[in-house]
Amino acid sequence: MNATVQPTKPSRERKPKTELDSRTFKDGAIYLFRRADYKKPTWFCRVRVPNGKGYVQASTKTTDEHQAFAFANDLFNKTLVRVAGGQEINAKKAQAAIYEYVTSLEPMKDEKLSVALRIHFLKRSAPFFKNKRLAEINTAVLSDFIVWLGTNATKGKLSPNTIKRNFTDLKQFFGWCVERGYIQQSPKFPRLKGDGNRRPHFDYKDWRKLARHLREFIKVKDPNVFRDRTMLVNYVLILASTGIRVGEARTLKWRDIREIAPPAGTEQQPDVALFVNGKTGPREVVSKSGDVKIYFKRILDLRMNEMGSRPSGDDYVFANADGTPIGSFKKSFASLLKSAKVEKDSHGNRRTIYSLRHTYATFRLQEGVHQYILAQNMGTSTAMLEKHYGHTSNVVNAAELTKRTGGSKTRKIGAVDWLME
């Protein structure tokens, strides 16, 4: 009986373990290594420095050993400098921190337009900070960032105000980094060109000119244009009467408006207070007079006509026909100023919506309101008022500055034509 011979399975030979090709330099302070079985092996490096905690590891991005050593040696010297400056050698990378911060903001982007814009700006800026660590960012780096922003602008040249808004977003990011312990303090930001202390506002002459223009501006027959202009005109009057910020106005709801009862026994009309939640936190803002109720009533009548009912307390004041908040009045406000011929102040500075807030502050100071009380109402500091509105102090103190010694006589002079409208 012939035995059937079963074929044996060929045994699998074990491949040798991956071997490392490595080099050490400076008594082990620089360690170069690569995978020996790679078709195109790239050198990596690991660097240790005296007094440094841990090590820094990076790809040299080259297969040439001499170039790899040059890269590693340069990294070694840079790490020495960081340690000598008291920095951690493995400090958080800026780009990674930006994406982590953006992730924390994502849930709020649909509620606040300012947050959505901040996310967009930081994502667009992240490539500039790709190879930088948070601890390395200083005034010089931020100055380079300004240049980079201008070079990579999608539309024309960036204005100082745009860069300033971008810097505000960056400052909030660095403040978050401090809270997380990624850095000890925020870097000092460079001073921007054109970042003067004075802010464009309306003087009394131009404000009266604009106010008269508003009465004619709203007289249109087209219902859509009438709606837009009604919102814009009363938006302008409310912001100039309260000094609230653009973002605070955007989220203002009907329940945020209340009357303040006048002192007992007086015939004074009730004042109006607005509850707002801005960048300095929640506060109540008292309008300069009860007349602001007229402006709110015009908007209320408009909304009741198009809704067929009274808006609820949770409805936005400055709203589109569908109830969503109006994102921006920027373009329509610019058109309004152009048609009223009050686009620029007496110094040639172009006015913006924020000029309404600056006008409120200037007029209130000129009318003798105490700086501390005004700062509380505006959600700012007395230092900021002094910095940006210090030029009003001479007008406030006109009576003191025009005192004369006894016996001197003042000639009566008629009106100077070129000072009048």
C-alpha cells in the first residue's frame, strides 16, 4: 500500500526587526536617526540642552546627513537661547493653540456674529504662526504679522481700524492662553499707524446737519426702502443717545428696555435704561434723555405692522422682517453720511458707525457729565475717556479759562459770518 505523502507548507521566514541608523554629536546632546528600511529615509533629530527639561524632537526634512546635522545644530542653538530666556523648550505651539481656541468658540458662532468673525480671522491667520511657539511671539513678531496680513488681504489694503479689530481678537486669544497656563503673560502689541488718540465724531454743527437730513431721508414711497431707512434712522438716533456699542445694539431685545421712574413729586418724564451685554460684561445704560422712547416707538410700530402683532420680549429690536437680527448697518450708514455730506470730520478722518458712540461721549463730557459716571454708563474706563476724549476738557472749562481781571471791558462783537452755517 503506497503511502500518500502530504506536501509540507513552506515555513515563513521572519523579517528582521526594523533597524535604526543613528548618529550622536556633542556628547549625546544631538541625536540623529532614521529608519533604515525606508526607500527615502529622512533624518529626524532629538536635541537636549543644559538646564532644559525634556528634549525637542523634529524632522530635518532631508535625507542628506550633513544638512540634517546643520538643521539639528541650529535647533540646538535656538533651544539654548529659549532656555537662557527662561522659556520652556516644549512650549505650546501657537498654531495648535489657535485651533484649540477656535474649537472652544465654535458652539457660540451661531449666536454672536462677533464670534463667527473672530473664528474666521484666526483660521485665516493660523498659517503665519505655524512654526512659532506661543512663548516666542513678541512685539517684533506681531509687527511682521501686520505686514503678512496686508500681503494676504483678500480685498485691497487693510485699514488701521481693520487691523485694530484683528488685534482685539488676538488679544482675546492670548488672554485665553494665559488662563490655560500656556504663557505667563500676553505679548506687547505694536502701535499702529494712524492710531491717534482722537476718534472721529460729529461736532454740533455736523450733527445738526445730519439730524435735519434724517427727516428728509426717510420720506420715500417704496415700502422696502422705507423699512430699511426707518431702521437705519432710528438706529442712528438711539446709538447717539445711549453710546452703546454696535455689538450691544445687535443683540438688544425688547425685554432689555425699561423706564426709570422719575423722583417723586417732580414732573420730569421717565428716563430709559437699556440692559446690554458687551465686551466688558452686562450693564444697564441710561439714555441721555427720555426722548429715546420716540425712536424705539417708531421701530415698534414698524414691527407691529409687518408682524400683525406685538413683538415678544425675546424678539430683537433691530431685526429683519423675518425676526433675525440685522447683521450690519455699515454700508447703509456710509451711504447716509455721503448723502448728508458729513462723511469726514474737521480733521479729515472718515466717520464710521462707532462715531455715534464717540459723539455721545464727546457731547456728554462737554455738557459736564463726570468722567467716572460716564465711564460706568459706557462700559469703559476713565483712563480711556481721558485718552480719547481729553480734547473736550477745554470746552467744558470754558468759563474758567475765559476769566478776566476786574476793570477790563469786553467789546460786543456781532456774529462772525464764516463761523455760522
